[in-house]
Amino acid sequence: MVKQYETVFIVTPVLSEEQMKETVQKYKDLLAGKGAEIVYENNWGMRKLAYPIKKKTTGFYYLIEFKAEGSVIADLEVAYKRDERLLRFLTVSLDKHAVAYNEKKRNAKKAAEAPVAE
């Protein structure tokens, strides 16, 4: 059964911008290869961590929202665990209310960014 998921991962801050993009692309390709449909993605950029992780106080945050079979999550998280560039990750299943909330939030953001007709 296809469900909607949201995954956020924190990449170590010692990587260059290019290496960061390669890391993100690796996981997008992994999802696409497993038949997942990426609904939304957002680069949150460099942020301060609430507490040090592996002696790092900052990290690059990246969010991907996607639709996939449940079996894809296990493969994705194994890949996350094997990657030394990731400090932390979290993948959650979205219920219908969370999906509606995310869509509403994205639509409001698009409306705010749209140019006003005069």
C-alpha cells in the first residue's frame, strides 16, 4: 500500500555545497529507484543543532516528502545508517491530516510569494 512519508536528515557541516548536493541527490535517486514519487523537497540550509552531535554544533538540514510502499523505508534507513556524512535522520508516516496540513502550508507559501496584480 502506498503511503505518504516525510524524511528529514542532517548532513555534516564539513562538506562543501557540491558534496551536500551529491548527498541529497543520492537519496533522491534511491527513492526514485525504489518507485517512490517525490512530492516535495526543501533545503532548510545550515542550522545550529540543539546539542552537539559527533562534536559538530551545526548541520545542513534537508526535507523530502514522498509517496512510497512501506518496504522502501527500510532500504532508505539502512542507507542512512551506512552514510557517515549524516548526523541524524527521521522518517515519519503522514496521516491524511498531516498531508492536508502540508499542502495547505505550501499553497499559502506560494500565494505569499506570487506577485500581486495591479
